[in-house]
Amino acid sequence: MSFSLFVSRSSGTHSLRYVYTAVSGDIDFPEFTIVGLVDDEQFIYFDSNIMKAVPKTEWIRQNEGADYWDRETQKMISTHQAFKVNIQTLKQRFNQSAGVHTVQVMYGCELDDDGTKRGYRQYSYDGDDFLSLDTISLTWTAAKDQAVITKNKWDANRAFTDQKKAYLENTCIEWLQKYVGYGKDTLQRKVSPQVFLLQKSSLSQVTCHATGFYPKEVTVSWQKNGQEHHEDVDLGELLPNEDGTFQKTSSIRVTPDELKKNEFSCVVEHQGETIRKTLRADEIITNSEAPLPIAIIAAAAAVLLIVFGVVGCLVYQKKKGFKHFKASVEISDCSSERSTSSLLSSGSGSSSSS
């Protein structure tokens, strides 16, 4: 899959983001999930099986009480009902009656150290872009013909769209700042990567695996005889570890003859630190050697856990993923959005269909 779970975030930027996913059809996972992330760390989770919002980090668990979790749970239950309506509405628009189908929305805000604010909100259907909000023009962009009906209704309701922008510029940012304050010891920490060179056999590609680092901004590249090298290189996606750190890989295919005549090195740059690993027999871990370092095994296990926790995100990843549109989110008196009506309705607060 080419889509990265994480929205690109520059150094000195904090983000608050939610992903809602509704699925219909014969499935073996919850029909509705909500995942909330601060700086790409999952801090809250809800699904239609457990029917309650649960904390995923110690910093949110320790700083918010029962009232907060009750409010979040009630909002998420209401949103679940709205999405059940949405997915049936869109199945009708696309003339579908069977099969597995998904509706998603991803929204959130970002705050730079210099005070610059950004927000985004967009919908997808069956892994394709469907509808998004441009906060500059305060209009909705329809990516599919079937989205034009909703676009026209929401464009005509300026108060509805203004509320989205107001959330972005006020409530979302306020909660982001509060969350960053709660988790500052975790979210503002710096942890250097561990770097390993892995190879299945002498004839297979070599993978440079950087893991256990935080924050997530990292560069993994290759050099040949001290010069940048991009030929036969496959850069992997950024992935989360269970402890909130990150991992990334880059693989290179080099013949034994090329390796004898040239020096190839993996270069990992993180927070001003540079780690260099040269392709030598004593640096490469192969299947024939001792078991892989615990850090790598733990990272692989963590990926499986994260995949289950954010299964909704991965449904959308399957094709191309959310682009980073300039869009906004719905006004609320709490952290995640409140929705008591269909998210594809006119936006007037009624339960009218789209």
C-alpha cells in the first residue's frame, strides 16, 4: 500500500486528528471505528462493538475524568448512527446493493511553533476521495459526481461551513494545546533511532531498518562511495511502534560483485544526529544468524496491533489515501466533533438525507 497512515508534519508542528470509518457488508471487524491522534500518537479509540470511548495513552487517562469519557462516548455513539445513514445513502447513489463498502472522514488541525494554524476535513467512499472542504474559499469540493448533491447543499448553508472554520480556528486548536500540555513529557521527547542492516541471504536485497525513534521526522538514504545513491532503492513507509516511537526502512539491491568493488552505506538522519551503517559482513544480520534484536521483533508486533486499532484508516490506504486538503472540522464544546445528524445531510442539524 502506498498510503502512509500519517499526515506529513514538519518539525515544530503539533497536530490533532480524527479518523471515522463506517463499513457495511460481510466483515469480521467493527462496522464503525473512531481513532483520535495527537502528533500521530493514538490517544482515544471507539468502535461499535465496545460502544465506548477508551483512553490509549497514560497522559489522557490521568488528566481527564469520567465526565470527559461520558461526553465523548455519547458523541461517538451519535456519530456511529449518522454514519450508518451515510453509508446507505451512498450505496444508493452508486447503485450498489451488496458487497463491502466504506465511508470515512478524516479531519483535524495543526499548530506550528510560530502560531500558524491549518485544518482539513475530507470524506472518502470505498477508498476514493469523495468530498472535501477548502477553508480559503469556504466551499466544498466534490471529487465524484455522486458528491455534487451534498456539495450544493453545504455550499448553500454558509452558517454550517462557518462553524467548521470556527472549530478549526478555536476549539480544535485549544484542545490540541491542552493535549500537548498533558503529554508534553511523551510528545516532546527526543529518542535516537536504532539502526540495523537485515538480509535474508547473500543474494537478496539489504534492508536498513531504523526503529525506536521520536519524533517521527527522519531521513533514511543510501550512499555509494560517499555519494547519494538512488538506483534499486525502495523506501518503506513510516510505521508506529507500540511504545509511541516510530520505524522506517529502506532497501537496496546490490550484487556481491558490486559490493566488492564499492562501498555502500545506509545513512539515517534524525534530530541533527547522523547514523551511518556500511554494508559489511559484520554489520548485516541474516536469517542464518541469531534471532533478530528484540527491538525489531517488538516493532513488527506493534504494527499488527496498530493495524487492528486503526483498521478504518487502512481500508482507505488500500487505494491512495487522504490527500492533505485545506479543510476544516465541525464546531464542538469538546475534543472530537459532535454529530447528531447525517454527516451527508444539509448541515442544518436535521436528520434529512443528502
